[in-house]
Amino acid sequence: MSLGDRFVPGELQEFIPGDPFWPPSPEGVASSYAKSLSPPGSLVLIPFSLSPLLPLELLDSGYKVIASSFNPLPILSLKALHNRGEDFISALTHLEDAPRGEKLLRHYLQSLYLVECPGCGELVEAEFFLWEGQTPAAKAVKCPKCGTAGTFPLVPTDLKPLENLKEKGPDYWYVLARLFPPGEVSPPEAEELPLVYTPRNLHCLNAIFVKIEALFPEKSPQGLALKTALLGAMHLSLSLYPSPEFRGRPMRLHPPPRFVEANAWKAFQVAAENLRRFFRPLPMVEPEEFFQKDKAPALLPVPWGIKKLEGEIPPASASLLILEPPPLDRAWWALNFLWAGWLMGYQAAYPLRPLALKGVFGWDWYEETLKRSLLKLKGLLKPDGFALFLGQDIPPVMAECLVLAGAKAGLRPESFSFRERDTRLEIRLLFSNPSSEKVWPVVGRREEETVEEAILEVLTYSGEPLTPTLLRLAVEWWLSSRKPWAWGDRKRGEFRSFLEEMLSSLLRENRLKPWAEGELLGLPQYPSLSIPLSDRAELEVYRLLREKGLLTMGELEELFYASFHGPLAPKSDFLRECLASYGEETEGGWRLRAEDEPERRAKDQEEVKAILQELGEKLGFQVKEGARDPFDVIWEEKEASGRPLQLIAGLNFGFVVESTAALTGFFLRHFSPPFPRSYVVIPGGRASLVWYKLKNMPLWSSLKGWQFIKYRHLRRLAQEKAPDRYSLQKIIGLDPVVERPGAQLSFM
Ligand SMILES: [Zn+2]
């Protein structure tokens, strides 16, 4: 496998910018896997299609693509891209200039959001409103006439557009009626659905919808595109966001006590503008033609569930499955049911009903359902074909379900890589469809032994302690791919408790050790030859900058992950910190900072050691250079010489002179410093990276006793006429006293 376990980052593309429900899709990932795994012209099947952008890159690489989902909205959005920019613009103008009562639609919708500008008193369109409970409390204004901008309290005029709008007015009943067949009484769970919008936004969105329906035939390309833009506006104008900056995913369908009422009319225009970027001719064909057609590329977008796919697609015909894991999130499904019914009618929304309206589905259900789907999909896959899970913003437990469901469905895990982003994961998980069962699965060894081996190997590979979540995921992966492990019908929960037991027993036997106050699990000792993953990552960025000259963040990621194998890929914000620490941004990319040229750094380190020598003597210490591990320079109290070691140690100063922040391995070996006054001396340029590690890496956050000093402060101290021990105190730390305002004078 040419891609091995490397993480392919891709370039993030937002289909609807700012939409938490539709996370950015990493462009270039699916196609790079496809190119290395299946011949051009072969069939790629996307059975849980989510991002409309993903099929496009596969078409561009010359594949036949089936994009399918039981959720009709991603399919609607994909079809909508088959458009021409100029046709869309004229359709948009046609819509906006359509009459609505005595006004044009655009003027009518604008009037819903007019407020009084607190600067000039003119009526202007509000950017958004802030609600407190049941009423709007503030308006955000950016006045084009006088330039006034900000958030202001409402005045009576601002409430005028709301006069005729009720919470359950005609729009509410209209939308609700579209979700169910005529005559069916809507269940109570459904009645809250349209209330995810304020009456004003519901009215605005519905006015746009009704007009699109009236003006454009149902399947016209322009009609589909306008509905897709409207879907974008529906995403962005929910009453579920507590602040305009909030980018999280709402977990509940009830508006929070304080929420943002977006300007849905503006949101529609923004969504329409964004959509235009993706228009292009698509080689779309009907099913009959698709299967007869030999020539690639061709696209078949269909709103089919797995069962229907199984019935319509010839067995063993796809050479690659690309799986975007469906979210397990009732809010998401309920909203999709609402949007699908509203935009496309109750029949289209029907498959989403159980997920949207029925009780709670847990992760065990998810894993089981996914396993069953994969068993069916496996039948559509060629022997020795591949299945790739591509997840951008998924919880670790979902990744666990994917690994286990795939392995239990008889797919063979081939490679796995993931990286953390906050508490979520980006994953690339590749399975193959084994043509024979000869080595898979094989049992016979004691399970305990195999799991133990997995734990120890994963920890040895990482070279540093891991959070239990990452450790568990890496172990499950290892068991699935590196050793024949029979999952059988074992439930995830059962396996978890088995693993927990194994971890506890290894801890009891002191073969594992809790680190960082129990936040991490690791080996008891890390020999100096093992380099932790995070240190390797930092040094790799440094190497790439030295050897490659100019690099953009995207190029860096590309090169970095190409040489960095294994399931635990470093986060991209970590890489960005490393890049910012060793590089400087110029036109066209990042290049190595002059002071980080290796010769210069070596010279600096020697100079700093010499300064420490000289300074120690000036301050009346007996100085020992390179006296013992781990210090480069030690200052001993003179009068202490000859006294027992433990007494001396309390008075000594120890210095480690470093040029990088790749110190995790060092700290693992010297977690508690030998002297109470132990310092790591670093270049000032490394300070923000050290700061990042102290804040984000549990091992670093739990360090006690080690302190940092910057090179330049030592240099300045050495230049003082009569430095004393008090002035030394002032230069300790990443944010030393000497750098704080007001402290400079006394020091100079
Ligand atoms: Zn104004």
C-alpha cells in the first residue's frame, strides 16, 4: 500500500461557510486514495454521501462515481452544482425582482429586517438581532449611510416589522404540513421543529421558498440551485446559536436563553454567492445509461438507501467505497427531516423520519447498524477492492465504532491515521475486501497476551504517554490490523472493560505508569533512544524548513504527513505553532528564520554556556560545566563544597541550554528536576511554542520545578556591571518580570 498509515490532510473547503452542521471537507484526500488504490475509469461508490464537493474531485480524476444517500439533501445539493454561473444569476434576479404584494420580493424581505440607525436615524437593514428569552433585545447595525457600527438596544420602530408575525402563524402551519402526507396528524415531536426559527426568519425563508416553487419547474437546474442556496440560509438562520461567533454544533433543538437571530435574507444572499463558486457542468446520467456506459467520468447522484443500492448496483462492481460516516445526532437528523420536507416534500423526507422523530439511538446501535450496512456494501465491492472512511469532525467513540464495525463486517483494516482537533478527530481509515479468508481471522493465542502486546507496542511507538482515549483507539486499530484478532460478536462495551482490566493489571505490575496526574498512561521509563512522537514532529518541521526553503502551511502538511506514518498524527495547530516558531512568513510562504540556521544555533548555545560560566563566577558560584546529566552548567555554592550531596543540591542552580522545544523526551527522563533551581535556557523565538506545549500537552502542564530562561535575558544580565542574584530572579520564566511594563528601567 503506497499510502501506508500516513495521514492525508487535504485542503479544507467549506461548502457553506460558517455552518457547523456541514464541516469543511478535505479536498484532495479521496482522490489521492483513489489514485493509488483503483484504476482510472473504475467505479467509486459513495454510499453515505454528505459533502457535495467530494464526488467532484473523483470525477476530475477520471472515475465513474455513484453518490448516494438516504438523506435527499446532499443529493439535491450535488445536482444543483450542475449549473452555469450566468444562468444562476439571472434566476436569482428573476426571483428577487418577483412581485410580493405591492413590493418586489427583495424589498419586501429587506423590510422585515429594517431598524433605526442609532447614528443617523435612517432605516437600515440589521445584520442580526440578539434575543433574550421570548423577545429581541438588541440589534447589530453596520450603517452604510453614516458608518455607525455595533450592537445597540432596540427602539419601538425596530419592532414594527414583527407586528403581524405570530409564533405559530400561517408559515408555521405551512411548513409543518409539508412534512407529512395529507391527512396524517403530525406527531408532537414534529411540532417543535419549525420553532427552530424566529417567526420573522421562518416567514422570510418560507417566502423565498414559495416564490421559488412558483417560478421554477421542480427539476430545473436553476430551481435546484436556488433551493440549495435556501438550504444554506436555513442552516445559517437557526435560533440555536448563543452568539454570532459560536461555531459549535447545537445539541438541542430549543433556542438557548440568549440567541442570535440571523438576518435570513442576508444569509440567503451570502449562501447564493458562495454556491456560485462550485458551479460546473457535471457528467450526470440516468441509472440505465450509467451502468451501460463504459466511459468515465460519469456521475450518478441518487437518494438511495443501502437496500436500494444493493438491488440496483451489480454485485462486485465497485472498486472503491468512500464512506463519510453518518452523524449520530438527533438534532442533525431532525433538522434534515425538516429541511428535506420543507424543500422537497414529505415523500423525500420520509426515510429520515425514524432518526428524526424516534427516541434515542446509542453507539451500540450505531455500530450494529453500520456493520449491517457494511456487510451489504461488501457485496457490491470487488474482491480486493477498498473501503475508505473519511471523517472530519467526529467524536473518538465514533471512530471506535467504525474500526470495529468494519472489522466485524469482514473487511480487513489496512491503514488508519487520525489527528485530534480539540476533542474531535479527523480520520482516514482504510479497509480492504479480502478475496480469501485464509488468514483472517486467526485465533489461538491467549487474548490477554495479544492485548498486552498491543498496548505496549502502541506506547513504544508513540514514545510518550497517551490519553486513555487515544490509547484505546490505537490499540483497537492495532488489534484489527496488525494481529489477527477475532472480534466475533463482542460488544464495544465488553471489549472496553476487558481493555480497562488489562490496563489496570499492567499498572499494578508497574509495567505502565500514570503520568500527568493520571491524565495520561505511559511506560514507566523512556530510554534516551526513544524519541517521542511530538518531538519527532517538531524536529521534522524544522528539518523541512531547513531543506525545502519556502513552504506554505498546505505544502508543509503535505510533506510532513508523507514522512510521518502511524495512526497518531500530530494536530495541525501544533504544526502551525512549530512553523511559526522556526519560520518567518514572507511572500509566498514560510522560510527558516535566520537565527535558526543550525550553525548559528550551535554558536549561540556555546555562547550561552560561556555566559553562564562567566555569570556564575561573577555571582560567586563555583561553576561546573557539563558536570553531570542532565545539566550543561551547574552553579554550586562555594561554601557548600565538601558538604553532603543532598545539602548541596538544595542550593545549586542547574542549567540546560537548548535550541529547540523538542523536550518531551527530556522531561520524560527528568520529570522531577534534580535541583529546586533547574532551568531550561531557550531562544526567545521558542517561547511561544513552549507556551503552547505547557498549555496543551498534559505532560508539560503537569511539570513541576522546571523553569525557562530566554537567551537574550541572560546576555543582557551578563552585560550588567554588577549583576546580583536578585537580578537573576527577574529574568526567569517565559514572561519574566523584566518583560513586564515598568520593570525595564530598574533592570537597564
Ligand atoms: Zn446611520
